[in-house]
Amino acid sequence: MFLFNFETLLFNITILAMKLRKHFICLVAYAILFNFSHNISAQVVGPYTGIDYATDYTNPIEGPACGSIAGVNAAIGDADFANGAADIPIGWHFSGTWSSGSTYFDGIGDELLLVSLHTYDESWNVALRLSDGTTTSYRLYDLTLVTSNALGSLATCGGVVLGFNYERPSQLVDFADYIIPPGEGVIGVVFEPLSDGAGPPDPHGVLVLEGTRIIPPCADLETSVSATEICEGESVVLSASSTLGGTVSWDGGVVSGIAFEPPVGSTTYTATSDVEEDCDFTVTIIVNELPIVTATTDNREICLGQSFTLTGGGATTYEWDNSIEDGEVNTPIAAGSTIYTVIGTDDNGCESMASITVNVLDCPKNVPGFIYDPIVCIGDCVELQDTSTGPTISTWEWEFNDAVDPTTSAERSPLICFDTLGVFDITLTITSTFGVEETVTRSVTVYPLPALNTELDTIIDLGGTADLIATSMIDGEYTWSPEYNITCSDCPITTAKPSESTTYKVDFIDVNGCPASDTVLVLVNFIEGIGVPTAFSPNGDYENDVLFVKGEGLASMYFAIYNRYGELIFETSDQNIGWDGTYLNRPQNPGVFTWILQYEFLTGKRGKQKGNTTLFR
């Protein structure tokens, strides 16, 4: 074992402090005395960084290693340790017999921490081992670990006894103040127990190593940066000068104080001085791409009076010219072609522009219209006749608002049937070839059909009469048919004298123009009877002035009259036309006249009669 001397330690520290001015490292490793070696031909001093680990140190001569460093970690009580693989510093290796537990990593630091696994005072011999690549030397460091707030004993290798709170004895060893001669480096730490309160030296201890690069002090450059984050196409100015009189230059082709355009992305620029004592200066410039802004509209070409909407895309906010608001409806007041420009700004504050042209045409005007009967009765089918005018009508769209089913039509002049009572709006929308819509709306009233009652179905004898009766709760007009043998064809109550059985129909139109109809059946008992009077007196007294064929139920007849010379002076085939006693518009003298009658009854029976009739004056 080495014998450590505190005076020697101070002497060596003083010598080392005088030799190193600008570069030094804090690189620590650990080794077992006589079993740690260096295998490189020339030692290059630092800088080393990030060598951080903890291990259970065990002197193999005096005892075995602890079986679990996890127990050691728990005993130390450092919650920042994270599990890692066993490791040693870069460039070093161990030889001989070496026993250790698992390695635990800690955060970056600048010291070596010795931790005891016991609750009593312990003394340790510690030395830095230096090497220039050929020989090694030692810088002694005497350390005594003192128990602090120990509340009990631990099991072997630092096992934790539940219910107790232990604060482990430990001591920081900071080698940052050591001055290491040029060409030499720290290649290890010699660490062995010397004595402890338990009697013979205990072979176990914990060594926490943390290595951190030590950056020597330097003089800052005087710098100016116009901006660290810009948009594509913008410029920045970088300036740097030395307070020590050095000449400063930038990398990347940058000229101090001259504006330039950095590329898109993140670029780091470094200013360096030709004076060794000057620090370097580094700045990162972020150049954001410009947004790809788009300008769109729902209709590039409209007619005067129509509306359009402009919408920007590809950015976060949008500002249009011509007093346009993004996404809002606009209605031009004049025809013409207009270019609209939008400036889009993204979340980085970068801007781009886009434009779009909207053409407003002074389109020929179409006028919608249709004709129809505004008074409709339920069940009526009506053609809505389109009367729209204009040179550019392309489509027709009808809306019937539940008056009919279906409720819409795209025909030009649709035929619709009303099956619902009420007042309804009918709307016609015509669309031009330019997309301009024109609309007209008119109302229609659908009325119910009137109720109509008729009477009396009856039976009469031939030559008799029958009453025809029709009534309704609403005013209107009546029409009876057939009209012959009826005393009044447009009266609600009338009289008929049919010569055969007849069904009389009455048509009724109420004040709304809605119709109703019904029938009355009159049956006739047929009695054959036909003849010609034997005398008549055409003297103008309105009594028996005309000679008629008498009879009922005739389907056809032929009646002819002859004078005493056998000359035909009158003939007729109409029972309602008789002889008035004249021939060639001259009254005939009183006398006897011969006649012939041929007939056919409604029953189909035919007959012929001859006779004489006397004319009196």
C-alpha cells in the first residue's frame, strides 16, 4: 500500500498550479491499486465530457464484491441515479483481477464523491494517478469520511433495514483546482480503505465519478444581430469585433455589417478572431418559408346583381383589397372585371400574396311569369302555363308548398292536380345560362266541391208532367239537360213533360266556380195515340189557328196536305210545325182539305193515316 503524506500533496498541488494556464480537464476514473494500467502510446490531455458513473469499489485482496449495487444505491439515497451498463472512461482499460457491481449513471457534475457503506468514521487513502504516456506519478489526497446523523447499522454491503433513515457518510473530492502539467492527464484515482471504526479496514466503499469539460475563460466579442428569426427573402446583418484588437471573420461567406439573405431553414453562423484569447461567437438564424397563399371564389363569373364569396387559403389570417372580408358575401354594384388580391399571414408572421379575377356581366334580364286559374276546386288538374320572357332562360323550378304531391317540378309548364284544401303559394324560379335566378310567386285557393241534392224520381203517363228539384246550401247556377220538354232549364225547380222515360241531369256551379251534378229519373207509361183534328179556324184569335198532328211518343213523322185539285200545299216532318191555312203566303178559302200522315212511335211501331180537315174562317 501507498503511504500518503499531506505535505507532499500540498507541494505537488503547488507545482501543478504553476504550469497550466489555458487548458485543463476534469476527467476522473477509478482503479484498484496495482491493477489499473494505461495502454496508449501518448496521452492526449482532454477535453473529456460526460463521464459519469458510480460503482461499488471492492479491494479483491481483502474481500469479495457486493452482490448488488442496487442495495448500495438505495443506501446512498440518490433518486437521480438511473440504471445503465457497466462502463469505464474512454481510452482506459482495467487489467488484473477486478470485481465490481452494476453501474448507475448520474447527472453532469464536476466532482468525485466517496460514499461509505457504514455508519462509523472511516479513513481512506486517495491519490490521483497522472501519466504522460510513458511514466505515471501520483498526487496524494488524504480523506476522512465522517458519520453524520447515523441512526443504526446497515447489513453487509449497505443493505437497507426498513424503518430506519440513514444519511450516509460521504466526502466531495473536487480536482478542478489541480493544475496538471502539459502532456499529462489524469488516468485514474487510487482508492483504498486505510482504517475504520470497526477495526480492520472494510473492503467496501462506493465511488461516484463525474467528469465535466472545463472551458477556459476568454474575452467576449462585441456583437450585433439584427434578427434571429426572419421570413424567406428577408435580410439580416451580423456584426462582430474584438476588444483585444483581433481581426474577426464570419463563416458561411458572411461579411460583418453587410446585409445578406440566409437560406430557408436553421443556419448557424460563427465569428472567430485571430487573437487566441478572444471567444468565438455563434448565432443561429431561422428562416421560415413563405406560406403558399391561394385565392378562391365560389363563382368567377356572375351577372350584375349576383353575389360571390372570396376565400383565402394556405395561411392563418387574410387581408383583401377592395374592402373585401375573407369568407363574406359580396354583391357588386357595377359590371366589369376586377382583380382581387389577398395577403395571407402565417403563424410565423410571414406573408404571401395571391390574386383572382371576378367578371361581373351585365346579363340580359329574364322576367318570370305564369298564368293559371287562381280559383281551383279540390281534385282539379291545372296546367301552370309558363309565360316567362328572356333570351337566356335555361331551367325552370317550381315549388308548390304542399298544395300537390310531388311538391316540386322542373317542367316548363307542369300539369298539377290539387288534393288539399287551402290557400297556397306557387313559386316559379327561372335560371339563366349565367346562373342568375329570377323568382315570381302567386297564390292559389283550393275550394271544396259543393253539396247538391235532387228529387223526385217518378213515373208518369205519356203526356203527363214531372217536377224536377235541385237544392244546395251555397248559391250558384243550375242547368238541366236535356232541355226539351222542360219549362225552365236554368231553374233549381222546374217541370218536365217527357214523351219517353228520361234521366234529367242538373249541373250546378257554385259561387267559387266549383261544380256538382246529379240526376232525376222520370219513367213514362207509353200509350199509343196519334191523329189530326177534323177542323181548325185560322182567324187570328189564337185559338185553333194552326193545324197540328196530335200524339205522343213519336220518333218520326211525315204530314202532307192537299187541296181539292190534288195539289200539295203543305208538308212537314216536325210535329211542332203545323199548317196555318196559307199557301204561297196567301190565305186559303174555307173548304175541305185532304191530308196523309206517316209515323213511327218510339217503340218502333210504324203506321199511316189519311183523312180530311175543314178550314173555317
